[in-house]
Amino acid sequence: MAIGIGIIIALFALIYFTKSNTKTEHSELTKTEYRAKGTIFYHEDDFCQIEIVPKENLSDLLKQADNISDFSAENGYSDLYVREENKVSLKSREIDKTELEKLLTELGTEKHTEVITGYGSNYRVKSENTIGFGKEYSAVYFDFENDKVKNIWITNLFGLNHDKVVEVLSKIGEKWNLVLMDWNRSELIDLSNKEMINKYIK
């Protein structure tokens, strides 16, 4: 019995010291850095969970939403459904970074050029080439490459001005013919329809 308890204690000690001595990745930020004034954080699982994409993907998005619903009903939380990439990427729209920034400024909230992501309570890394407009956990984000927008996503919008959000999303949708897909709720919003946007964020 005593030997068994000794083995268990030894195993716990081994696990503890192995984790304690694991080298920190060079990209990981210190707590001081990721809590610095002006930074904004999104959990890595929220990347493109509420995404803005070209309207040409509409039928495929609805089909995938149905597939996810069926998959969840059959598998519950025991397995993960891997979404397919959009046939028409947002990058193909060649949206200029400064044009999108100009529209997002109309949200009337802070612009963050220091965007942090990660998971848990400690792991944080810099989200490269990413800009966020918002506060706390209500924000619209986009990343870019060569000054062209690659992805636009949202964490949530409840902390932002309702009327301004409706106007800005509507302008973005009309200007580039885009829709919003909320994978958390399996809900698709036509961003050219202000009534749909208004109902969605109520």
C-alpha cells in the first residue's frame, strides 16, 4: 500500500516538474505585455466563429450549418466538425485595409493595433497583422496581408452602440456584397438588410 502511494506521489511530482520546466515559446507574451494599456484580447476559439464573408458563399454556408446541426445531434460534444473553407474567400475581394478601417472608425470605439489572442488564463500571443475596433470583449477584428484584408470576424457586439453597429455592418455589406455567418448560432445575416442586422444584435 505504502509503495503504491509512493509511486502515485512520484508520478505527480514528475508531471509537475515537467510542466514547470517546459520552455516558454518565444512568441508567448508576458502578463505585463498582454495587459498593457491599448491591447485587446480574443480567445483563439473565437477566430472566425462569427465571420463576414462574400455573399457568393451563401448556399454553401446554409448547407454547412445544416450539416453541423445534424452532426451535433448525432455526436453531441464527443467529436468536432471541421468546417470547409469558403469557396469564395474574403481576400478575393481585395479590400484595402485603410478603406475598411475608415468604415470601422464609425463604430465610435477605440482602434487597437495591438491585438492579443490565446487560451486559458495565462497563454497569450500577439495576433500578427490584426486590428480590432471595440472594447473589452465586444469588438470587430480583421487581419491583413500586403494591406489587403484576409478575414473579418466578431467576438460579440453587445457592448457597442447598437445603431452605429447596424449602420457600419450595413455599409460593409453593401460596399463589398458580404454576409455575416454566426457559427455559434448557425445563423446567417444578409448585411444588405438592416432589419436582419437589427434583429440579430438585439
